[in-house]
Amino acid sequence: MFESITTSLKSALSVLGRGGKLTEANVRDGLAQVKRALLEADVHYDVATGFIKRVTEQALGEQVLKSLRPDQQIVGIVHQELVNLMGPTDNSLHLRRDSLNRIMMCGLQGSGKTTTCGKLARMLKESGHKAMLVAADLQRPAAIEQLKVIGAQLGVPVYSEPPQGTTPLKVCTNALAAAKQAGDISVIIFDTAGRLHVDADLMQELELIDRKVQPDQILLVCDAMTGQDAVNSAKAFNDALELDGVILTKLDGDTRGGAALSVREVTGVPIKFIGVGEQLDRLEPFHADRMAGRILGMGDVVTLFERAQQAVSQEEVESAQKKMAAGKFSLEDFRTQMQWIRRLGSLKDIMKMIPGVGGMMDQLPEMADPEKDMGRIEAIISSMTKEERLNPDRIDRSRRHRIARGSGTDPADVSRILKDFGAMSGMMQKMSGLGMMDRMKAMSQLGQAGMFNPGANLKQQKERSKRGPADQKLADEKRKKARKESKKQKKRNR
């Protein structure tokens, strides 16, 4: 998410922190690069120009230029202006508990509108609402069936009619009557028709539905990857319907970020939610301050913790902590925790949410695909028997070769994971009694190990392939010695 704009902005802002006294001239040069980075990210020209003007007025103030760290103050100004640009935040749907709430979803074909209807229904169901989905998109043949499948997955009722002999307006009015008759429906979500582009027929159809159904919220679903097109279509829909909010989809695949930075400024309509994956649980409330932190490479720990709370139960966490404290943390438990991490989403996205780690990934090309490296580690652990996962000390040379064959890896990879785990398990035991801040420091130490730095494993593989037989023999002897030391340390810990 936002890789390209993050890299460009960090590069532009680094010009201001290379030492020496900041002057009006080099501040203007640095901010000119910031503007170029915004335009390359497909930010609307007027938005980028206004943004730089506001930042420049503050950055050239005497209080900033004569401060102890003016470069950091300017980064702080850029961060706050990004927050102002995308905010204020309003991700509430303003639902009433005593009446039927009506949400009308609109957008162009291909924006992910139907899937987003399902994601929203899931979110509402989890918050205690009984939702009904309405298949009013008669333009796309598969839309009705797709919504039925989504509804079945969620356990949410779907109202639909055969597309022949009916109209979207009739479907919506009949669905509204059915929801009222059911009595227990608190929110009805209309999945309206889309087009490949904004046209008069589409707007006329949506305006008729708007007048007849009288929705409490009209939400526009925009494909963030279309950049300027997403912003232009948002403006057109808002002019016709007076939108209450925007949902940006496919943000996990958008490396530029132009739509997220432009849509609020151009339309005046708040971004309420963002789609960060295809799964039905990949819809997040939008927070301007958190997004600004991600864009500047500062991480987003709050969202990461929220994801973790949703993905992993308190009972699972407490059970893992007890095992760590008792020194019983095994490879079986480690594999379980890797599966927890997968529930949070893309590993690359997760690492970018941790302050400092995102920048480290940019500097290490070998960490370009941590998902693949983590998959290799999981494959190795899964190729072990349960007894081996619980007692890794029993894994001898013949077992290592068997595990390597089963996971499609090299025996040296298996040895390295066992070595890394031996070093890690002692640290995990110490961490179980630490507070949150001390635990974060310990995690940064663990980051030096290959198991938590998959890229380091890849680098070691490349170095090993370059060694001659003598070098390889020496490296093997060092590994054996380290393994013996690890076993001695483990016995002492017991």
C-alpha cells in the first residue's frame, strides 16, 4: 500500500535532513520534490499545489528554520497537512436502533461494489445489526448470483428478482417492503447498478432510486487503483446524488495513493472505509491520522493492534504466554503463531505498520517477498512430525534430510531454523514477563535473527552458493558448535 508515494516522499524529505543549516532556498527545493512526488502518485494537480502552498507557508516561518531540528518540524508539518487533507474522519454510518436504516451503494463496474456490500453487511452483523442485501444491479449478469453467494457465506438474507421483466427501481421498492414486513431487519443495503463510465442513463436511474427509497446514507465505492479517474467519478456522483461518504477499495494494490489524498479535497465527502483485500473481513474504518503515518513510513501500530484483537482471541494469547513463561514454547506453537500472523493480512503490509521496519524493508531488496520466505519456514515445520515439533532436539541428521525432502528445501535451511528457534525460545521466555514497551525492544533484538528476518536467510543462501568446499566445511563446523552452545543454554534455562 502506497509503496511508491512513501518512497518518493521519504526521498524528497530526506533532502531537508542531510545536515547543515536550513535556508528558505533549500526548503523550497525540498518541497518542490515533495510536490513532484505527489503528482507522480496521481494526486490531483490543484490538491498538490494547495497542499505545498500551505506547507511552505508554515515551513518558512522563523520559528521552524531557527529550531533545533527544523527538518523534523517540517516532516511534522507535512504529516499534519496530510491529516487535514484527508480528514476530518467520519466513519460512522449514523445508524438508528429504532427504525429501518437504508444504505444505498453506488459506483462504476469493476470498483468492487458488490463485494463491498458484503463486507459492510459483515461489519454490521458483527456490531449487532440484522442486515438485508438487495441485488439491484441488473446490468452485470453475475452480480445477482455473486451477492447470493456472499449472503450465504455471511448468513445474511438477500432480496433478488429475475432480471427479466423488472427494473432496479422495482427491485429496491419491493425489497424495502419485504424488509419492513420481516420486522427484524435493522439495515437494508442496496447494491445498485454500475456502468463502465459515468453517463446520463446511470445517473437518472440512481436519482429515481434515491427519490423513491430515500436512503439514510449514499456511499460511493471507488477503485483506488484508478487514481484520477476515481476522483473524477466521485465528483460526478456527488454532483448528482449528494454523497454521504466514499469507500476506497483495492487500497492494498494501490502503490500510488493519489485517490486517497485527493478525493476528500475535491468532493468534500469523507472517506468512511477502505478495502484492503478481497476477503469479506478486509474492510477497515478510515482514519486520516493513521493513513498519514503509513504514507510517511511512520507505521500504524493502532490499526495493527486492532487487527490482532479481531484475528486472535484473548484465550489464545493467554495460552501462548503461559507456555512461554513455563519455557514450553515449541515449534508447534511457533507454527500456530505464524498462522495467526497470516490472519492479519499481507505480511509485507503488516511489517510496514511497525515503525522503523518498513524503512528497513526498503533498504533490503532481499526482503522483497517475506510472504514466500515465511511460507518456506512454515513448510519446513509442517514437514516435521508432531513429536519433532514438540521436541526439536531429537531432530538428527537423517531427520533433517527427511524434513528437507518433504518441504522441498535444503537440509541447511532446516538446520538454520532449528538454530534460530533455539536462540529465539530463550528470548520468548524472557519476553513473557515484560511490559509492552520492553517487549517491543526485545522484538527488535529478535529481528536480527534469520527466523524473523526471512531476507537474511535468502542472503545466507546466496552466500553459501558462492562458497568453495573448504569454506562450506568451516561454516558447517561453526554451525555445529553454535548448536551445541544452544543446547547447553537450553539446559541451563530449564
